[in-house]
Amino acid sequence: MNKIVKLFAAIIVFAAIGSLSACKKTFDQPPGATDDINIVANTTIQTLKALHTVPRAYDVINDNIIISGIVIANDKSGNFYKQLFIQDTTGAIQIKIEANSLYGTYPVGRRVFIYCKDLTISDYNNTIQLGVKATIAGSPSLEGIPSATLTKYLKGGSINNPVVPIPVTLGQLTSNMQDRYMNALIKLDGYEFKDTTDTYSDTSSYKSTVNDTIGNCSFSTIIRTSAYSNFAAQRVPSGNGSITAIYTVFGSTKQFVIRDPSDVQFTGSRCGGPPPNALLFENFEAHPANTTAPYSVLSITGWKNLSELGTFPYTVRTFSGSKYAYTSAFGVPVAKTWLVTKAVNLNATATETLTFDTKQDFLLSAYPGGTNVASDLKVLYSLNYDGVSDPWTNGTWTPIMGANLSPGSTSSAFPPSYTNSGNIDLSSYSGTIYIAFVNEGGTTVNKTSAWEIDNIKIIGN
């Protein structure tokens, strides 16, 4: 009898182990099919969206429409709530679903098939959505597909499909509900956050969704982030670069929603800011400037702005929204003015390149109608200047050879554009270097042209 009991107990144990093994779940991949199932889409996303033409109407789908697309965004970071976004080659659409943690079953890159019959297509202030029609407080409303019936409408297909954002410009995007890029994963290049002290969203107890302003060097737009996202408290990056986001609108306002901070690759130099690996960068944009006299005398920490002869120092001026350093020898008997950069250490990099822009103005003699005269702007360098004394009394100053300077204009006072110096190789030098821009002239020598200097850079690698 004891043997029978023991044998029976052993059978129960083995059965329990087998049952536990059978119930063990694999979380390496989402549940459902891992290859595209035997379903054929008969309608594109763009064609489906075209069924909705009247804003805020509720268009119940009565036909056996099947669409297919790749998941491009889900609720993984919390920046989207009870939403999936799918995209095919014609467009993209937002799907409202009354369920959480959708990313487990519908990760980015998974193909899904949607049986649209009995679903409803509408819009939220011009952004088209797919869901179910319901009556809330006596009024029609578009609600999420109930989780209990979700598998009736959504079928999961293959996973790890490539998801590549569509490169666009802000001007290509419209607020039209049928816009090809509405709800799509797009990519903008050359953008930056306007306020780099911001966090992505509200970190207070109010939990308000936040609109942050991003822009390139000409245009601005909005990136919208939920206070419930898991990166709401993270500081926005301070650089410039590309942003990948879902494009939506609110009325006529363009807005972008990122999936997580990895969509924001702002690692380059800001608009008007120093480029990567800049040992020296000065575009004069941070300095006060007037459009009319009296002009502001240029003053930069670590730089020298000194008159060896005459009293005509470099000033900061502005034209068409751009600032530059300005010097002239017009109307004075003699002038020799020095603009010396701060010290630049060449020992930490293997190669260094100097570039700058110049424009020579009023290329005439002392009197109107005089003959054109040669340039008198000299570009010098010193490896032993002490950075304190008057440069004409200290250090050895040697002309930089091979720099392209503005030839000036023979037909008008201002040439149409700046002349770039070209790349000036400083790699053969070591230690500390100073660069000087010296304008020398005056009416007594019949050399009175003015000079604009901008975008002085030394790049090291």
C-alpha cells in the first residue's frame, strides 16, 4: 500500500512539473505570428484616410476594408497613451486602443493587419484617428478599440521590420487632414531647442503636457511631450541636429511627438554657434551692435582691440540680421588698428585649420571718384605674444600666407558677398598662437577702404 501511495505521489509531482513547464512564457518576442500571416490588405492607409473628408465627422466603416502597416510608435515611453501608429508606403494613421502596455504585443517594427469593418475614422482637430464610435454624455465620441475585442480587428504579423523616418522640411508639412505625412514618422534636420534650460515636460504635481519650441536658423515649430512620459524630467539637449518624430497637428498648428529621447540627435553646433572641434570661434553675434552711429566698440574677453596709430578701433555692426567686426581708415590722415584673438592652444590637437570671411567696402581713395586701391588688411600670427602688452611692442608677428581676402567692388560700395579665406593650415605650429587682423591706411597714403570681418574659426582634430 505504501508503494502505491509513493508511486501515485511521484506521478502527481511529475505532472505538476510538466504543467509548469507548459505554462512557461517566452518574452523574447511578442505573442502572435512571427511571420506575415495569410492576410492580404485590400486598401492603403491613404485610401482609408480619404474616406474622412468632413472635420469632426464620424465615418463608420461598413465595407470589408483591410489595411496593413508597420508599427512606427507605441506607448513604451509613456509619451503616447493607448495609441499605436502604423505606416505603409502611402501614409500613416493613429489607432486608438483601450489598453495599456501595447508595446509588448505591438513593438516598433511589427507588421499589423487591421480589419476596419465596424470601426470608425474621425479626427482630433485635424489629426485623423481610427477607433470606435461611442456616445459619451449624450454626444458622439471616438473611443479606443476595447481590449476585449482587439484581436477581432488587429492581427499581428512579422516583427523587426525596418522603420526608417521620412526626411522632410517644415515647408513640406501641411495641416490638411489628408496630408501624406500626417501621423507618419518623419525626420527634420538642423533643429535645436530654443530654451536649453527646459526639461522635456512638466515635472510638477500638475502633470501638464508641455509644448517646447524647436527651430532651425530660420523657422520654429513645436515638440509636444506628455508629463507622464518616462523622460519628462530629462533636460533637453543643447546642440543642433536631427529630430525624428510623429507629425501631428492641432487645428493649423504643426506639432511633433517623439517616441523617446533617442529620437533627438542634437549633438552639433547651434545656429550661429561654434562648430564641433572649434578651438576658436567668433561670429560676433553675442555682442551689442547698432545699425547707425554711434557704433559699439568691439570688446571680447581675452581679445585686444587697439589703435597703434589714429583712434579708429574695430566696432560691431549689423546688416540683414548678421553682425560683423568693422574697421576703416576713411577720413583720417593715418590709422593702424589691431584686432588680436585670444590665445589658442595647439598642443592638444594633431591638425588645426584657420578660416575667416572678409568684405572690403568703399574701395576708393580719400575722395569720391578716386582710383581703386589695394588691400591693406594684414593677417598675422604670433607664437610668443604675451597676450597683455601692446602687440606692436611685444611678440614676433609674421604674415599668414595664402589667405584669400576680399577684392572689394569696383561698381558699388559693398561687394555682394563675403570672401572666405580658404583653409589655412596651422598644423606645423605648436604651443600658443594668436591671430591678428591689422588694418593700415589713411588719407595721407590714399588707402581708406573699410573692412568687415566675420566667422573667425580655428578647427582642431
